[in-house]
Amino acid sequence: MIAHKLMFKFRRHRAPPEGVLAAMTWSLFYRFDNEVPTDFHELRQFGSSLWAANGKVKTMGRSSVAEFASPQAAKEALVKRSSEIEAQGYKRVRQGTHDPARIDFPLLTAEIRDGARRAFQAIRAAHPDETIRLFALGSDDSAMTIVHAAGILALGEPGDMDDESEIWCSAEWPHSEGDEFLDIAYRMILPCHRNDLPCSVEFDVLHAGLFEACVAAMEQLDREGFFGTGAVREEVVLLCQSEGAEDMEGSIARLNTPRVVGRLERWIKLCE
């Protein structure tokens, strides 16, 4: 289920340059096609620097950094550039502050939850004649992506399937429409992987926090009844998989019914 291979490693202990303020502003803009985000513009102002990036959603895009005589001048440039971007037909969707030394994981969880809701809704809309029973969120081993997948396989009864591996591996699931709706959450973690932005978040903190945010987001959607209730919910499998550190049994127990947990335990024993 991993969207793409990474071109570089996570940069550990990348502290903000000398003189950079702890707080960083963040403004995010999208151009939409029928309410689906297609292109982004992003601005981050820190100290006397104004960082900008733009491109297609779910890509890093093209970035640049402009230096100004003072933080106030950089702020004024941010306001001017924001107006120019909006004049090009982009809508400002997020604005606030960002701390280069930490990630707001509760906010990241909320963004993943809301993005996943719309992404899974897009899958259901794209396949109205199919019953979607498998739902997954995850990332890659560098904690750089946030991806989702869905499938239609029915769990059935023990022994009905000769090979249940496709049930427990979301990389085998066929549906991934709606990826664009996870772009906001993606932009929250991307600064940790860029060479031209300050970031001092430890990799282990990011990796573990992102996985937990995906699990918590799925839990919140489940409490809403998004995956169904009663007998319908008994047929659903929810997975959170992070390449290189998959806590399959732990996340399965948090996200699924005892029936599903028992089936995974059975499958693990059969594979031993």
C-alpha cells in the first residue's frame, strides 16, 4: 500500500538555523475541481525567511526560500504572496503556527480522520455496486506518506479461503480513490523530510506518532459508526500498517471485533 519509494533518508537532529524563531506560520491553499483538491500552494514564514512550495497534491512540489531584512518584512511578504495566490483561484484552507521542534499529534489525528473519511467515501462512491469490507491506513518505513486502501473480500468462515494473506495485507487491496483528501495531513509531516525547512523532531517520535495517529483516526471513525454497526460491522476488517514496524496484532485488537482478532491469530498460527 506504500505510494512511492523515497528518494532520501529522514534528516535526524536538523535544528533550526541560528536566529530562527521557534514559531513558524503556516498557510495552505488549494485549487479545487468539483470540491476535490488538485493543486496546492504552501507558505511558511520563520524569522526573516519566507518559504514557499507549490505543485500537485500528494507531491512535494517545487519549493524555494526568500530572505528578507527582518521578520516584519517577511510577514508582509507573506500577506502579499497570500493575496496573489488567492487571486489565482486558490482557496486558503489552513492557517496557523507550527513548531519546528514538535508535531501536534492530536491535530494530525483529526486531519487524518477527516481526510480518511472523505477518501473512503470516495471509494464507496466509485464502486456503488460493491460492498467495501476492508479499510486500511498506513505509511512507509520513513514515515513520509499517509496512504489508504480498501477491498471487498469477505472474511467468511475459518477454512473457507485456502489463502487468507490478502485479507491481512492491504497492499493487495484494489481500491485507493480519494487520496487527495489526505493531503493536509501529509503536509503536516512533510517538513520533517525537507532540506529547506527547520525541523528537530526525532525520527522515532515521528514514526511512532504517525502510526498511532492512523490507529486513533480509525478508532474515531469507528465510534461514529462509519464502518457500520451490528452484523455489518462484524464483517469489516480495519488495518493500520506502517512499513518496517507493523504492530499487526496490537492495532487489530484495538480496531476490530473479537471475531476478526481470532481469525488473525488463527492465520498467524497457520503460517508459523
